[in-house]
Amino acid sequence: MRELPRRDFLKLTASALLTAAAAAAAAPVAWAEKFYREPPWRRKKPYWGFCVDIEKCIGCGRCVDACKTENDVPREPFYVRTWVERYIIRKDNEIKIDSPNGGMDGYPPVENPETVAKSFFVPKLCNLCENSPCVQVCPVGATFKTEDGVVLIDRKYCIGCRYCIQACPYGTRYFHPILQVADKCSVCYHRLRRGKVTACVEACPTGARMVGDLSDPQSNVSKFRENNKVQTLKANMGTEPKLVYKGLDKEVR
Amino acid sequence: MHDSVVIALRDTLDKVTGFIYPNELELQWSILIVLYPYLTGLVAGAFILASLERVFNVKVLKPTYRLSLLTALAFLMIAPLPLQVHLGHPERSFNILFTPNPTSAMAMFGFVYLWYLMAVLLMEIWLDYRKEIVGWADTDPSWLKRLIYKVMTLGVFKPTEKSFVIDDRVGRALTIIGLPSAVLLHGYVGFIFGSIKANPWWSTPLMPIIFLFSAMASGIAGVMLLYMFLCWARDVEIEMPCLDTVAKYFLTAVIVAFSLEMLESIQTAYEAEEHFDIIQLLIEGKLYISLIVIQICLGSLLPILLLGLTQIFELPEKVRKVFYAVSGTLSLIGIFAMRWNVVVGGQFFSKSLMGFTTYKLELAGREGLFSASVIAVLPFFVLAGLLWLLPPWENKPGGAA
């Protein structure tokens, strides 16, 4: 093997280091440009989103009932595609959360109402994550995201390993006791495709729930997001939900 | 089938404390999924022990080399069974191999498993036994065994000395590949849990490495106990230098595993993030016995103490044997508790971090104690079969083993 003269070796090392240093110095600029990410609904039409106005929810539970009827969800209280949580925050900061039967049959009366600082209802459903952990972990690809942004399950392909249920940070999935597969809110995809709204939205008497096309700037959901300060649940998870809430309290999990 | 699940869940409803999301009442991964990392861990640990002899030339370990390999194979053959039984649709499980989702840690299981079983373990065992198999095919008194050995020679009845030299080299190369494979197999099992960001009890980059070292501890303890038991059963003297060395590695693995677990706990406590309160309640409440008492005190500290004593003082052989047997058994129980605490413990608390569900282990049923016990015992039957067919000790096949 030819020997590398010391001078050449030093030159080579120095130039390699310089190149690396230049790349490192330029990198932040390149990263900053990449930091803005175009929302996926700019690229694909339609692209479904969901909005909840917590201040409008009265906790009547009609959405839960409508969902169970529409989607053949088992009537037991521990299988739900959507549910409504009641938060009672007392003046001494004690927090009580309940959702008996998913909120479908109403709630027991509040004890000592004079000690309550605030109380509100929070409807929950699939968060329509852009980066869905459930899709990521499904070993066979039975859980997938449609091109219009909805996460669905292929019941004929799911092997029933329940990994997706573990991976969902929002607890929106359950194991269907009869079909022996994972099940979840499909945002009534069968209805959306026919130009209808979801069963829960249709049943909501106060308009607290909204479903619509995020790719259309004039749609109800786009306008709602534009005109209100909205938040997502567990933003730190990096799941980028397309379900947003208006009036979300810091105690809501 | 599903009716019993629903009835059991209705009973559980009033045992919930605090608030959980409605769907969280049912514990998704039961005792079978506790068993799975436990069995896989024994495989990886036993194989790593075998590799020490082969790759790092720790000659004193020779008496346990083949036994480790056979133990690894026996447990590996049963390891996927709890997963398979647990699936809602076991008949669709082949989809994991045919249409794997590349982003899913679980989808990689089939490949890691097949690679490990086919390419590494089976090949290595076959190469190591080939010379004997050829001999036994002629000389074994039982016609059935002669027939099996004949099939196992793959038609080569008169291999040359040169081919054995090649076998040895290939075998060594395989062990060298096998070592990272074993690490991959079990590190990956840890990743299945460690990569679930939704669950703060699981989500830590240390999870694969914690699983790996506890796997090593359990595998080495398993082989150590098996070796002691088989020597007793065959009425043969235990080779103490070998046993002492195995115990030394065992102690190392227990210390590293325990340190990593504690490091993880201290980090969680010190950072005290949002989820810390519920984790603290979990450890002080539902996991107190299985974590503090069994996993930490009995399964880690006591074995470290006993094995440490054997290192510090020159204890008589009899005492050492008792200490090894006791610490091996305790550690195996402790590591089972560790798997339990991870898998079941991680599902006790709600992702709302506001309450707990509960888990009642049924006796019968697909996911009951009975079926789990059967699966846990099966590897020993497989091992008995393997020992009958491929005796790891150097006496005549067919003789009293």
C-alpha cells in the first residue's frame, strides 16, 4: 500500500473538518426553512376535520346514543366510539371527572353545588391524528389513514393483537367483543362519503360538534378554526390531531 | 366466549378508582403477554451464555454450552405460542409475515424470530452435533432414533475431517452473528413497549436495554438451575469451576439489570413530570407486592447479596450450591414479576392519569391462569425431547441419561 505523506494527511483532515464545519454552520438555515410544514389539507381535497365547542356542550349524551345506534357499537358502558366527560372543579381545586355509561344516560346530580368553581362537558372521539400512533404500530396495516385524512380499521384484516389500543393516547379504541377486532370512531366515514354529517353531529342539539372539509377555506370547520382560539388534546404527543377544541380547560386530559 | 368477558367487565365497573376513559376498563394485554417477553428473555439469556463459551472462548463453560443452546431452542419454539393464543384472529397471524407494516415494531417479530430460529439456532446446533449425529445414525440401539438421526444427517453419512473443520468455522461465525441476533431479539421485545409514547410507564429508551439485561439474568439463571438439576438427576458431579463462572456472569447481569431499573426510576422521580403522581400511586398501591417486595427485594437485592457473599468469602461448595440455587430461583421469580409489572402494571392506570382500572386473573379460559401455566411448562417438555434426541453430555446415546 502506498504511504500517505504526513503533509497530505493533514491537508485531507483539515479539508474534511472544514467541510463538516461549513455544513454544520449552514444547517440551521436549512432547518429553519423546513420548520414550516404545509398542512396536509392544502394538498388533498377533501380533507376531514372535526371541531368541538366545549362551551356549547350540555352533556345530553345524544351523540353517544346516536353513535352506538349508527355504528352497531355494543351497548355496554365500556365500549364507546365517542363519549362525554363531565368535569367538576371545586373551589378548593378538587377535580372530579365522570362519564357514566359514556354520558349516554345523563349524570348524577352534583353534590354541594355551592362549592363548585366551574363545571363543563368535554365530548371525546377519534382525534383524527395526522401522525397516528395507531396506524404506526399496526403490524399488518389493518389500521390505515385514508387519503382524505380519516383513520379506519379493516375488520377483515385486523388480527386482534390490540397493539393499536395500547398506542392510542386518547383511549378512543376498544376491542370489539363479538368481532374480536379493534374498533374505533370512523367519523362515520360511510356518511361523510355520501355527503352527510356524522351521526353525533346530526344528533347534537346545540351545534357543539362540527365536521367538515379542512381543504375548503369557506367550510364550517375552517371558519371555526380561523375565528376561535382552538387547542388539541395532548399536543406534546406530536400526533397533530385534526380534532380541535374551543374552550379547553387545562385540567382536561 | 365474549359473554364471559362482558360479565367479568361489568363486575369490574365498580372497582375502578378515580376516572378512566370508558374504553380503558378492559385490560388489553393479559398474563399471556407477560409470558411472552419472559420466554423470549430466557431464550436470549441462554443463548448469550452459550456464546460466551464459543465466541469469547471461556472454556470452563463447556459443560453448559450445549445445554444452553438446547434450552434456548426449547423456549424459542414455544415463545410465539402465547402471542398466537392471545390474538383475536389467530388464523390471520400469517399476515404479519406476508404484509408487514414497516413502521410497526410488532411486525418485525416474525422476521427476527425466523432469522433467529432458522439461521442461527437450528444451524448452530446442527453444526455442533453433526459429528455425533452421523455416528449415532449407525450405532444407536433404538431404530426410531437411528431413523431420526439418518434424516438429520441430510444424507451425508461419511463427512470428512476437513468438513468438520469447516463446520467448526461456520459454527463460530454463526455464534458471532447469533450474539447480536439474540440482543436484537430481546432488545426488540423491549422496544415493543418502550416505543409506546401513549404510556408513560413504558415509554423510555432504556426499556430495550433493561429487558435485555434482565433477559440475560433470567436465561443464565435458568441454564444454571437446569444444569444443577440435570447433574443431580443423572447422579453426576457438578463441575464447580463451570458453575462458579456461570454464577459470576449471573451476578453481573443481575447487577446491571437492577442498576438500569433503578436509574430509570430515579430519573422518573427526579423529573417528576405530569405522569409522576399516578406512577407513584401505582408503585405504592397496586404494584407494591409485585414490584417492591418481589421484583426489587426478593428478585434483585437478595440474589445480589447471596451471590456477592460467594464472591467475597470462600464459602464451602455445599453452601455455594445452595446460594446459587436460591438466588437463581428468586431471580427467575423476580424477573417474571418484572414482566408482570411492566405489562400489566402499565395498563392499570388510565391514560387520563386520573384513575385506575383493575385486573382479575381468571383460572380457566383462553387467557386464564391454566392456559398460561400450560404454556409456561411446555418448553420443559420440548427440552426433555431435545435432551433425549441430542444429549448434551458426553456419554453414549441410548444409555441411561
